[in-house]
Amino acid sequence: MLARRKHLYFLMMGVCIALFVLAWAVVRLWSVPAAVAMCVVAMVIPPVAAITANRRGPDDRWWDDPSGDEQSDAWWDELDGKKHRRR
């Protein structure tokens, strides 16, 4: 899942850069409003790409989920200042 999100992020950022470059190197020669519109679209892509790349997938372990390893969970609980419950 991480690799897929990473590929999607780089694809979206590549499209963003391509839009900026094409807008001001090529499209502005024919239509400045179209070039500005392309830049507005390109401006929206980076936040969407960051949200997409950093979202939690269904198989991703969240930072505070117990791992099932009692020793590891106890160590993390100690670092977080939590009381570890003994079974």
C-alpha cells in the first residue's frame, strides 16, 4: 500500500510541475487566462497529493495500536507515560 501511495504522490507532483512549466512556457503564448487557470489547478494538486500520500490505509498500523507483543507494548507505554496493564 505504501508503494502505491508513493507512486501516486510522485505522479501527482509530476503533473503539477508539468502544468506549471507548460502554462508559462507554451500556453501563455496563446492565452494568458488559460495559463493562469492551469496554474490554479496546479496549485491545488500538492495539498491533495500530500493528503493522499499520508492517509492511513486499511492495513496500516496506527502509532498507538497495541502490537500484540507485550514487551514491546510495555516499552512504548513506559515511554508514553502510560501504566501498562499486566494480564
